[in-house]
Amino acid sequence: MIRLIWGAIVMGIVLGISIGFAINGWDVEGIMAGLLSILILVGISSFFYGKYRKSLQESHS
């Protein structure tokens, strides 16, 4: 499941930058906004995954 999520994130980064570059040329602001949103998404998903793992460990103890 996690591999699928990370694969989708990486593909989203590559496609977003490639399409943005092909349409608008070198758009640094767009690339930075995209990377910032992806960073926020990764942070939120990592936080909830950590909570999920912790709850699994507590339920098995």
C-alpha cells in the first residue's frame, strides 16, 4: 500500500514538472508550489502512518 502511494507521488511529481515545463517553459513558481504541496501531502501521510503503526503495535502487545 505504501509503495503504491509513494509511486503515485513520484509519478505526480515527474508528470507535473514535465507538463508544466512543456506548456509554460521554465516556471519556477509553479514548480515550487507543486513541490511544496507534495511535501505537505507527504508530511500529513507520514504523520497518520506513524499513528497507524503505533496503534498496531499497541494492539498486538
